[in-house]
Amino acid sequence: MKCLVTGAAGFIGSHLCERLIAEGHQVVGLDAFVPYYPRPIKERNLEALRSQARFTFRLCDLRRDPLDDLVRDVEVVFHLAAMPGLAQSWTDFDGYWTCNVLATQRLLEAVRKAERLQRFIHVSTSSVYGKYASGDESLPLKPISPYGVTKLAAEHLCRSHAEAFGLPLVVLRYFSVYGPRQRPDMAYHRFIRSLLRNEPLVVYGDGFQVRGNTYVADCVEATVAAMKAIPGETFNIGGEETATVWDIIRKLETLAGRQALIRQEPARPGDQRYTFADTSHLRRHLGWQPRTSLDEGLARQFQWQKAELDTGHFSQREAA
Ligand SMILES: NC(=O)c1ccc[n+]([C@@H]2O[C@H](COP(=O)([O-])OP(=O)(O)OC[C@H]3O[C@@H](n4cnc5c(N)ncnc54)[C@H](O)[C@@H]3O)[C@@H](O)[C@H]2O)c1
């Protein structure tokens, strides 16, 4: 299949491209290197892909660059490009509205002319549910951050194109993804970085927020499986285990062999309190199930971050 992956230089997009290549697909990966976090980190995410004959990278900003040629003969679109994370969405609304809503609309307009398109897989988030995101896909949609609102708006745009123009749409709602290459702003990445450097680690709120965690390889496997999903379906994608922030810190302390220096700060507006995906729909339709335990997944992320730090990659790139 000829696949287009938007957000290919990102955390999950780069893993997805690698998996698609390994399965024999032809992949065009598109990214604009938006400066939400430093470009050198994203360039490193792409390193293994650059040498693959079946992978082509296109530097392209979905907000403004021409898209028709990119999508003309594409068979599957995986739309991951977005401004992620909720904290900055209170202060950079323009970035979130343009990258999450306007960019999605431009991509949807372009794929109307893609005659060979078989699936448009739109990546959304548990944030569309709001403060308590625990349950199946029928939970009320009540986002509590501009990030969640823009991601929900993008879902609605996709559905309107499916209704009006027959877009073969599948919507995936990811729940807290972690593992190697996790974004540097995400909690587990920050915790591990602080532990490795023996620096204070910031916990927002009371630390009893609960997350259903999804290991990145399991998330990617579900995303690839969605190529066979019936158009019109929406699926939650989440792992089997929940943990509070304190549970995670204890596990990471064991991996690091040292106690964390903890600094507590007030809860951030828009933070979710409890997230845990009911994935029965995904399991029933696509036979998917998560394979990586939380302990195993955290150990892999820890080892990856340690290796990046030991080889000087993070310190150089963070300075960029
Ligand atoms: N990481 C998670 O836990 C998580 C959870 C729920 C949903 N998601 C969703 O998964 C997707 C990927 O998230 P991620 O964590 O890999 O984020 P990421 O920031 O690592 O990757 C997103 C990529 O999209 C690119 N991008 C953004 N705007 C663009 C534009 N206008 N044109 C071209 N490229 C653009 C960025 O440069 C970045 O490389 C996002 O849609 C996000 O909302 C992620």
C-alpha cells in the first residue's frame, strides 16, 4: 500500500513509519518540524527511516503548503500531525487552532481528489472526553482544554467530510502513549530525565491522577490494524494497566536506583483526572490486544533515555 503519514518526525509518527516499512508498505512521511519541541529531536526520530528505500520524507506544513501532489496516488492516510499536549494550548491558541483544525481541513480538501484512497485514519485523543475519560467510545465528549477542543473539532471535520464526500474515515483516540522517543514535555519523559540528572522532579496537583498507559508499539500495532477497520468506526486505543503519578514515580525510582527529589506544584488547568480506555470495540473488531506490561514498557523508555543522555544526544538537542 502507498501510505502517507503526517507528523512522521514525531514520537508516534516515526514509530508508525518504521512499522509500515517493516510490513512492506511504501511510505511518504510528512512533517513541518513545528517548534513545540526542538527539531534535532525530531531529526533523530527520523534517523533509521532516512536510509530506507521505501521511505520518502517531505518537509511540508499542512497549514500552507500545496498538498494535491502529495496525496494524489495515496491509498492510506494516517493523520497524526498536530500540536500535542494541553499546557501550551492555553497560551498558544493560534498554534493549536492552525495545526489541529485548519491543517486538518486543508488535508481533507486535498484528499477529496485522491482517487485511490481506501482509508483515512485520523488520530485523536482521550482529551476529547474531558476530565474523566474512562469508558468506551460512547462517553460524552466534553473536552476541558483548548487542545481537546481543537482535536474534537478536527474529528468533527473528518466526519463531515465522510458524510458529504464518502471519506473512508476511521478515528482512533489514543490514551497516554509512552515508550522510547516519548516527547520531552510528557510526564514520564520529564520524570526519567530528572531522575537521571538527580534534579527536582515536578508533580502537578496531588499526584493521584490516574492514567491508562499505552506502550508505543501497542499503539502503533492498533493503528496499523485500523487499515482493515470498517469506515465510519471510532476506536479507543489504550493499554490494560492504570497507574497514579506516584505509582509511576516509585517504579522509575526502582529503575534509577535512587529516590526522586520531588517538587509539587498546583494542578494545571485542563488536566485530566482519570483516563482508562475501554478497548472492547477495538479487540472485537480488529483482534488487537496490548502486549507490553507497564513495567516492561517503562524499563524500555528508561533505557532509551539513559542511552540518549549517555551519548550526549539529549543535552545537545535540548540546547538547540
Ligand atoms: N503522545 C500521546 O500520548 C498522545 C495521546 C493522545 C493523542 N495523541 C495524538 O497523537 C498524534 C502524535 O502525537 P505525538 O505525541 O507523536 O506528537 P509529536 O509532537 O511528537 O508529533 C506530531 C508531529 O506533527 C508535526 N506537525 C504539527 N503540525 C504540523 C503541520 N502543520 N504540518 C506538518 N506537520 C506538523 C510536528 O512537527 C510533530 O513532529 C497527535 O495527533 C496527538 O494529538 C498523542
